[in-house]
Amino acid sequence: MDSKQKVQIHPSSVMFKGKPELVLFTELIATQKSYIRTLSLVDASWLQEAQPAYFRQHRIIQGS
């Protein structure tokens, strides 16, 4: 899904203090903020290789 919703890494995640460029997540927790949990690091080249048509039409938005 491509909702462009802003999310943060959940504080219980080992990646919470890091700033990964790209992740894949399976859990979205909505409280006062939207948090992602159960996530894995992803290399952008993997996605471009697997779905090149998608990445010609969309751009990856990096978090701040």
C-alpha cells in the first residue's frame, strides 16, 4: 500500500534509535502517533530489481 502516512519506529524496536533508510514492516500501531513494529531493513536495489515498474512511477520518500 502507498498511503504516504508518516510513521515512527516503535520504541520497543531494536531499530528505534537508528535511522534506517528503508524498512519493510508488518505491524502498524496507532496511538497518538503511528508506530511501525516488526520491521526489517531493506536494500532499495532489491525492490527496484523485484518491481522496476513500480519505482518508475513512484518515488521513495525518506523519513527525517
